[in-house]
Amino acid sequence: MAQRGESKSQKRMSAPTIRPIPRKSPPWTFKSRPGPHSRETSVPLANIVRDMLHLAHTLKETKRILTNRIVSVNGKIRTDYRFPVGILDLVEVTAGKPAMYRTFIDHKGRLTIHPVDAKAAFLISRIRGKRTIRGKHTQYRIGNGMTLLDNKLSARVGDSVKLSVSELKVLKHLPMKENASAFVTGGTHVGEMVHIRAIHEGTQHKQALLTLESKQGTFQTIADYVYVIGEGKPEPGLGVE
């Protein structure tokens, strides 16, 4: 009989490289559920709680923690252990000693977490799509699976926006331009903090390229791998100062 529905099993050896987990023992892990991030660019929430924050020893304990509604992602309570957590998401634990963490990516392309001050609770998300909808309203599709309706915002695909967690109100527009601060999410220089030195516009058959400068030197990569996080330097409170 043919299989119906998705497979919930996932071998560790073939899991996306963004997951910071041992690859050989035990042999099985779990899949990310479809959500705001793709499977290749996200880590299940259970991996964050159990393997990175070490709040639990087993998946059963992890499920109990999530059921108690003490863990939120980007300001919303999440109880699904397979919920996908991606780059620059904000994870908050409210039980015991409250703590807040922001996710980044290291030089091996693995997701990492950094503690941040709860007073600096904001999101930075990349604009992935833009269109005009009924009523001549401008709709932006941003990287954490949400959309924004903002006719006053004049942004392009590839720019970033700084948002308040509670109201998802745009606090600041971070354009992709020369001298902007960014970090690389893919390619040979993944995980590096950089400054944009030049933008080379793409064509119908060629992707846009950026000339970037980091501590290791100057190099070029495609614009899809560059995530703007500040104008001259990273936004204060981001967690990478």
C-alpha cells in the first residue's frame, strides 16, 4: 500500500548541514515541519531547546516544556517541537530565569544562538518579495514567513527591515547599499560579517553580485547570500557586537 502523508523520519547523516547535531549516533532525528523557513535553512525547535539550550535531556522532556507554553519564537508561543527556526529568529524562554536568544550562522553553515538583552527585543528580516495588491497597497513578503502592508516604506527586494516584536511595526529600513553592514549566509564565506563595498546589478540571465570586505579580505558573492543587518555597523542589541 502506498504511503500517505509526509514522512516524519529523518536520518542524521542526510539532515541539512545547518543543524548542529552529531551525525552518526543515534541514527535517526526528526524533520522540520513546513513553515516560515525551508528545511534546508531551519532547525526544528526541539533541537534548539534540547541540544543547544540544554533545557531537556530527551524529546519527551522537550515536548513537556513546549506544552507548558514557556517558549516563544518571534514573539509567538510555539508548542510544536518540529516548528522551523531560521536565521535571525528570536527565541525566548519565560520560565525560571527568563532569557532571550537570537539565531545566527557560523563559518561552517550551522545555526548558532547568542543571548541578547530582553530590552533589545526586535527582529531584522530580509525582504524577499514585493507586489501591489488590491487597493493599490504595497505588500512585502519578509524572510520569517510574514507579510507587511506599508505604503510609506520604499524598499527593494534584498533590503532588510527592523521590526518591533509585539506589533510587527517597521522601526527602521536597512537598504542594501554601499558601506552597509551585513553577514553572509551561504557560499565559501558563510558566517562572515562584512561591509558592502560595491553592488553589480544583475541581468535576466545573471544574478546580481556584491563586492564585500571582511577581516579576511575582499571577495564577491551573489546578492542572495547577503543579509543586511545595519547601515554602517550592526544594529545595537543584535547580539554580534
